[in-house]
Amino acid sequence: MNLLIDSPIQQESNKLISTTKYVISVALYRRFAYAHRKPIKSAILATHLNFIHYAQLHALLTRGSPIDVRIFPDDRPAVAQWLDAPIELIAVDST
């Protein structure tokens, strides 16, 4: 007889696996969708360590494609400069 226990650790593990699968799916989709297009820049503004790790996974999976992914740890002016975009577009409050 198998007994499944839905523990908090198991729930967190399931969330991690689901999020990782999502990040992989998005990265691979973008890689294939942009395969024959001009190079683009993609800036990821990540402030939490978990988000930074997901961003690094995304960057790794898109490496070698026309998508140039850079990760910025809460440095909006650097994002604006790298994307050659007005800071007002980067600094929009999400709330």
C-alpha cells in the first residue's frame, strides 16, 4: 500500500517543478520563434534570488539564438541604457 502525504516540502517541490517547466517552455518557444529573425535584446529585471535563477535558466536556453538576454538586479537605468529606451518605459510602477 502506498501512502501519499501532501507535505509543505512536497508542495514547494511541485511549485518549483511547475515553474521550471514553464520557464523552459517559454525559453524554447522564444528560441524557435526568433530562429530566423533579426537579433533582439531581452532584459529581465529580477530582484529576488529565485527569479534571478529562473532568468539565468531562460538566458542559458536562449543562448546561441538571436535573443540576447541580460539579467539586471533592480538597475532600471542600466536596463534603459542597454535597451536604448526611455527610463520612463522601464520605471513604470506595476501596482
